[in-house]
Amino acid sequence: MTRALAILNYNGLNLLKLFLKENIKNTPDTRTYVIDNNSNDGSIEFVKTKFPNVKIIRLQKNLGYAGGYNAAVKHIDEDLIFFLNNDAVFLDHKSFLEVIKVFEKNNEVSVAQPSIIDYNDKKKYEYAGASGGFIDFFGYPFCRGRVVNNLENCNKYNTTREVFWASGCCFVVRKKIFTKLNGFDDEFFAHMEEIDFCWRLRNEYVNNKIISIGKAKVYHIGAGTLNYNSSNKYYLNFRNSLLMLIKNVPSKFLFIILFFRVIFDSFIVMVSFLKLKPNLSYSILRAYAYFILNFSSIIKKRTKNEKIDNYYYCFSLLINYYLMQRKSFSSF
């Protein structure tokens, strides 16, 4: 089984200087690609000079995470592709080989992720994926090892198990599956496209597995391209969450979920105003404006195939976390 390491980059020269050499060293017998979203900081010149064996896929404009990888996969021939953020790194080759071994042993595994560890605090999981992702009934995502903003000790969940979604920080996928599902949804641009992809995978191929490999580890700085408190990040997360729900939720749940999402998100808007976080409130309102103005085109994305009912891990993340004070994944 051939494999590719595909690193998406946008003005990440400093991150490439920090991590590219280490990633090449710790991913043996693997073709490395740098996909560049039209950077203007000298990233491509650096890669060409320092790493002439790395294949560069240069895009003419910034297509984001979703569009960038969709465009790149057309130029990648390997069977198994590691989509790796430019602010993430394999610090040993054992973790990489552990992931390979899982795919070689089980043909039903279509998507996987290693544990995502905080590069700056190696005792904790990192926000963007931790040890595998899940969603609640209303589509709010959380992770094994990260519930809302509470990050757990990274030695807590070392087992390999099925999850609902794998983190885009290090998203490992069989190319044939990625191609069959037409890749990520370009409209997402960035954030939650991996959750949407995994949900579509479950709706289309119920026997295919999405797993988290607890013993394999990737270290992630986090917010290397877009700050976690960025208004645009908030906007994309809330907007894409609504797009994802429309596309994938079973019809019998759709109305009630959207009704309560409006209530929950309105509550978040009000609390954000009271806590003097107007950028969050504005971002949510902006997301709903997009959703309303584009509803007719969004609803057309619903496929006719039957949607799975058992997509959610718990009924409400917000009730569990804020009312019942359940702060860890194991307490759910």
C-alpha cells in the first residue's frame, strides 16, 4: 500500500521551517507533497531549495482546507493519504507506522486519526481532535479528550476505537474512498469539512470504519493559520455546522434540530454580548444570515439516500457540560 504525506500550506514559512524536516524523517517510504494555497511569504522557494524531493502542488488562489485538498488529490496517486496541517508534526516514526499497520490489517478502515497532542503542553490533548470526534443530537462536536474547552490528560484514552469523525489536523484516508465521496465540500472552505465527510461516509457506506488510534501521536501547535478566537473561525464553525446538519440529518429529525439550534445559538449570542465578546455574537449572526440567504441551494445538497439515525453520542453536549457539570468525555 503506497502512502502520501500531504501538507497544506498558506503563508506558513515559519511552520515549514519548524516541522517539515521532522515530518519527512518520521514518515518513511512515503511521498511528501506540499500543497500551497497561493502563499506570498517565500514558502515555495524554501521548499524547493531545502527539500528538492518534495513534490509541490501550487494552487492559483487560496481554496481553503476543503478546496485545497480536493484540488491536490487529483495529483496524488498513492493509496493512502495523510492530510497533515503545517502546524502539526510526527515526533517519532512509530506513531506513523502504527497508523499504517491499522489500515493494512483491516480493509474496512476508511478514515483514521492519531491522538492529537498539544505541542506546547505535551501532557494534554490538543483542541482540534484530541483522541477522536463525536457529535451530539444537535450537531455540536466534541472529542474524546476535549469537551467544550476542557482538555484532558493525553494518557487517558490510549485505546484504538471507532469514532464518528476524525480530525482534519491529521486526517488519514484511503484515496479511493475520498474520490468516491467527491472529497470535501468546497463550500465549507475550512472547519467541519472533515465531520461532514465522515458523516457522508457513514450514510453511504455503513460498514466502513472511522477510527482513532490512541497510541499513535501527532503534536499540534493549534491555530497556526487562523487564531482560535478569530471572528472568521467562529463564523465558519457555526455556518458549516448548519450546512452539515442540512446535508446529513435524517428527515424526521431535521425540523426539531434546526428549531432547537436556533434557540441554543441565540442563547450563545446573548451570553457573548453579556461577556463582552461581540465578535462571537456577530459571527453567529453572520452565519445565520448566510444560511437564510442560501437556504435554497443548501437544501439541494441533501442526498436521497437514507440517513443513519444513530449518528449522535449523547443528546446534548451543552446540557451535559453546563447544567450537569460533566467536563470529561468519560463522564458522558
